[in-house]
Amino acid sequence: MVRFTFFSVLALVCMMFFSCSESKKSIAELTTEELAALDSTKNAIQNTLLNEGKFEEGLNALQTLQEQYFDDPQIPFIKAFVLDTLGQKEEAQKSFEESRVLFDQSLAKEPNLKNAINRAFCTLLIDGDEAYQKELNGLEENAAYKDSLNMNTIMVLRMMNTATLNEMKKGSFGNMNLRGSDNQLEEEVKARIYDIYQQISEAYADFTSSTLNTSKFFSSTLKKLWNQLPDDDLVVDFDPFIDAQDFDHISVTDIEVTNLQEKRADAKVTVDIGFTEPSIIVFKMVKELDENKTPNWMINDFVFNTEKKKQRIFTLTSIILRNIAKNVEKE
């Protein structure tokens, strides 16, 4: 990725300022291209100024941007973190409050899960943990989010608290993506894993063969390989989701997301199956269209035995590819 220089950022901000100086613009009026340009500018300010500790310059750039796009709730949210880092606690609090008001205005026009979650983060930073938990309860009960919000998402959000955020803010912005994209991506991956296991646990509850098609969680690449397995040959003689043949119950006790990128991530999942040792599986995740043609995190591969040092690490794709090779040899 090409990084903007400091002067490139200022040039871009100034260009946007002069283009909009005659009349301020509401983000609701922006075209898709203009929204993308605005997002790129915020990214450039963060990556080139804030992450390098140039907080005063970053604050000035954000102030210029806010004067143009007066109702963008993300800008005062980012400003609040900069002000907090500079020790201007009262100004930071005001900026968080301003951001929350703007999120309220946006949500009044159209329910949006992402904005609702960001609004909840504002509450966390303004009113504390108890108010934040109450707001999550409200999201949980809001009919507008029934299709997009579930218990697993709430479970991940509840892990966040003021202590966690304060720890992340220490030192510099290098430890925190102000747009929340890294945190949001990690939450998406975790929520997806929890959702997958919730469906599996419910389908397996009667300890009989499940009618759940688990391959619907696979990426297009893994699904193509999986579909090449002969129906009459039990090539994979264990359940890859538990790395075992039997279980007493199925529950996820821990998820560690690493190697996080925009459309790729690894998720080290600890699964309690009721026996002496839990199963530990690494999912190689990719973001692509799911069966509903919606962008979603899909499983591109399973990595097994990562914690059993005496055993060879192997993957689901390696098992499938070996079987395909054997069948080719037979032919």
C-alpha cells in the first residue's frame, strides 16, 4: 500500500477544503465516489500523521475536515482520541459527546448496525461500562437489527470496556486503529466463528447425524475441493470442527485472531468437547461472498494438531488433495 506523505495529506485536505468551501456538505448528500474520497482522507490523516505521533498536525487536519463535513460522526470521534492523547480531557469528552449526537441523527434517519455499535462505544467512553452494557441490551432487543445482530456479536462487544480501551490508547495511536477497522475486523471474525459453532452445536444437539451442511461455511476454494471427495468413501474420518470423532458437548472457550488483514485472518479456536483436553484448531479465514451473495468470513482451511508437538501438523486441504491424487493414480 502506498503511504501518503505529510504534505500529500495536507494537499489532499486543502484540495477538499477549497472544493467545498463555498458550501458545507452533509455526508448524506455525497456520492459514492465522494464518500470514498472522504474515507481515504481520514485514512491518510491517521496513517501518516496520527500513527506517527504528529498529533497537533493531525488535529488541525481533522478540524479542517470537520468544517467541511459537519455531520460525519467519525471525525469528532477520531478527534476525541487525539485530544485525549494530548491530555485535553474535557475537550475530548465534548468531542465524544458531539460524535454520539451525530450518530443519533444518522440512526434516526436510517438504522445501521455499524453506526449503532459506534454509538455504543461513545457511550462507553462518556458514561462508562454500566451504561454501555445497557445500550448493548437495547441493541439486542431492537427489531431493526434482528437480521444482522445476534448473541455472538453481543458476546464479542461485551468483551470491550473502558479499561480495555484505555490500555489500547496508551503510548500512541500505533496500538489502535482510530477508524476501528482492525477492532471491527477482529470482532467480525470472532462473531463469525461463534455463529458457526452455535449452528453446529444446535444441529448436533441430539447426537445424531446432522442435516446441517457444514460446507456452507467453506470458501469457494475449499468447497470445490470438498465436493471432489467421493460420496462412498469416508476420506475424512473425523469432524474437522472438533478435530475428533466423538464429543459430549461443543462450546468455544477462546478465539485468538492473528495475521489480520482486510480479507484474510487466522483464528485459533479452542473448542471444549467435554473430554480431558479441548480441541485447538486454526481456521484460515477469507472474506468473500457467502451462499446469500453477502460478504462474509468463510473457512479456507483447517489446521490441526497445532498444540500437540509430537504429532505432525496437517490441514484439511492436504487430506483432500492426497485423496484426489490417489484417485488419479488409480485411474
